[in-house]
Amino acid sequence: MSRFLDVGVASLVPYVPGEQPKDAGYIKLNTNESPYPPSPSVIAAVKAESEKLRLYSDPETSDLTAAIAEFYGVGQKNVIAGNGSDEILAFIFKAFFGEKGAACPDVSYGFYPVFCSLFGIKYNPVPLDENFMIDASAYVDVMDNIVIANPNAQTGIYLPLDKVEEIARSRPDRLVVVDEAYVDFGGETAVPLTKKYGNLIVVQTFSKSRQLAGGRVGFAVADESLINDIKTVKYSFNPYNVGRLGIAAGCAAMKDREYFDACRSKIIATRGRVAYELAKLGFTVLPSKANFLLIRHGGVGGEEMYRALKQRGVLVRHLKDERIKDFVRVTIGTDDEMDVFLKKTAEILGELK
């Protein structure tokens, strides 16, 4: 590090993103991207908008927030868009969490503790239960603001909506943020609850179920007063936070419901088939409602499995969190990609005998 680095930044332990190899020879099942391309309407919209790139984008992202509001049946003033859901989450942590602190599951999205460290926020990890599930009752009396991923990042396990409501209802004087990056793969969104609870923010992304991980588009839905607070942070940081191509792509993706449903249905079906085949191979497979599976085998460690698959041209994710270090996380790809993954996995297990 340089001698100019601020002491507060020097102590940061940054988020580590998944590998993005330059070698196209890998089957990439490590960062929970969609295996399918954006819809044809998205491609057309981006091409049409590219001629306007000399102009700044709309700081209010009006077309995009209108499309999101229409899809979810909420008011446009209840929506804010951002440069991926990570940016939206950062705005939320900065806007609301300084005094309250943040209570999050101890196994969840790795950016939550990073945001706390970056903004000087107290981080309160709440343990998952012995089955790696979020225990709603553990949050009822927590004084900190709450952030949960649902389905939970890393595990894929979904917390039923009545439990989310129990958390939001229990203490109206604290904020509850529900990060729904994976909700479209089998969960039920909490967006309708934002009309009932003024302390609830729902955050989503276009990266997974709408095939726009490289487009960097996300959004939040909440009471108008909360959205205005988030906008205060946004306009103090970057008014033009979503570019013209992102806005155009997001609008088209949100409107193409048929393509959205077709892609997520294929991923859900493939996930079920692969989970069944992995169980037959002796894996513990957590019950996922996301576009990935967290798996463990008693005969091989998580890091060993990750390295063995990488040597065979298949990238999965090994996370070093103490409670899940024996697992690997496998993104659901196409059926052909998952067949290769299953074949290589069986080969690895066969070599251990």
C-alpha cells in the first residue's frame, strides 16, 4: 500500500468476487450468472440506445423505475434503480445503518460485513440454525437494523414470507432489508409487504433471473420516504449511476415476461434434476430456491473438490467461511453444462475409492 492511504481504509478486508477467467475453455459455474443470454428485446433495445451514448443518462431512471413499478404493482415513487443491487445496498447501509448497526445471518452475502467495515457500522452476525436456516425468532428482539438475503446467499434456503413479515412487524422502529437477488427461482417476493410496513426495503437485481450481470442494474422498493432518503445518498455520490444502456436493457428485460418465465423455469427444472443426481452420488445438498446448490460430500473436502473440478475445466465456488468450508457452491448452468459437471464429479469420487 502507498504511504498516502487513509488509516481507515488500510484496515479494510474487501469483498472477493468470484473468478472471471479469460480462458473460455472453462464451464463457469462459480458466480451465479444466468447460463442464458438476454432476451432478443434487450439486445434490440441496447443497440437502439447506443447511438445516444454521447448524452448523459436520465438521473431519475424514469423509464426503468416505471417498468419496475408496473411489474410489481407499486407506485413509481416507491422504486429506486442503481448500478447493480450492490450499489443500492451500499446506499442503504450509508443512509440508515450508522447509529443502529446491522444484524445479518452469519452465513450470507459477503458484502454485508464489508459495507459495515467501510462505513464504520457495527456488524452483528446472527447464527443460522443447525440446518443452515434463518431463524426468524432470533431477530424479533434484535435492536439493530436487519439485512437478510432471501433466498439466503451461499445456502439458497428460502425463508417463508410469513416469517419475513414476523420480523418486520416485531419492531417498527428498526429497518428490515430483504435482499432478493435469487427470489425468482422459487421464492415469493416481499414487495407487497412494503405497502404494509414502512420499515421494510426490498432489494433486487437484474443479474440473475434477467440475464444482466454485466449490465449492472438493480433496484429497491420501499415506502416513498425511505426511497427519498436513499436518493439523498445517491445524489451525493453519482446522479447518473445507471447508464443509458443499463436503463434500456433493464426496461426491455422487465417487460419481456415470457422470456423471463421461460429462462427461470428451465433453471428451476435443471436444479431439481442435478440435486437428485448429486444426492445419488452421496452429497448433502441444501434445499435451494436459488440458481445454485450448496453441496458437501463426506469423502472429499470443499477446497479439494473445487480444485479437482477446476483441473477438469469446471469452475465452482469454494467459500472459506468456517461453517461452510466443507461445501462447494455450484451455479446452475445449461443441461449440457450440468451433465459435464456431474460426469466430472463422479470421476473425482471414483478416484477416491
